[in-house]
Amino acid sequence: MTSDADSSASPGMPAGHAAIPEIDPTQLRQFLASGERHLLLDVREPRELEAGHIEGQVNIPLGQLVFRMSELDGWQDELVVCICRVGIRSRFAAELLHHSGFKRLANLAGGYVAWQADDPCDIDSGEAQP
């Protein structure tokens, strides 16, 4: 994982925003293989999941996250990797979680689009995607 040097701001974000580490698809695959406890939080809308998803993820759309925060009880000290389509909404989700007391967060760099590009096999069926 990589992180921004300044813990108070990320490039392109105003001061006061936490620097959320980014994890690339290859690093995430290695982490998943390690078996370490984690939560994959996909903040895409349900219709976006038709494009595919990462096995074992939890889907809470970004617009519902504030209202469904109780579903994440018990994960405050565990690694939570936030995912969306291209990595923008998931960064906002990670920021929200950070400000809500979550200590170990990462954002999937490039989102699900990068995940698919890194390995074009459908994680659910193993069939190659066009």
C-alpha cells in the first residue's frame, strides 16, 4: 500500500482530509491470499454490481453509508478496503469511515475497473470477460 506523505491532506483534497492509503489490484490480491481479517466495502450502486464484484464484499452504496454505519460495527480496528467503480466514491467513503473512528483503511486505486483490467477473469464464474 502506498500513502500520502502529509497525513492531513491528500493531493487534490483540501487540508483537513485524511490521507487514505491506496492499494492497487495486485497488492489487494496478495493481501486477500494472506487470509488476514478484512472487510471489502463496495460503495457502488446495486445496478453497478451487474458489471461484477469481488467475492466476499459488502455492498453499501455511498449515499446510504451514513445511515447504515451500524452494519460496520466491529470493523473499526480491522482493515477496511473501500471499492467503487474508479476509486473516487470509495475515497470519500474511506474519509467518512476515518472520521467515524475507523483506524485501518485503504482505497482500491482505480476501483473495480482497475481490478478487472488487472485480471479479466470474472471472480464469480472464472470466465474471461470481453
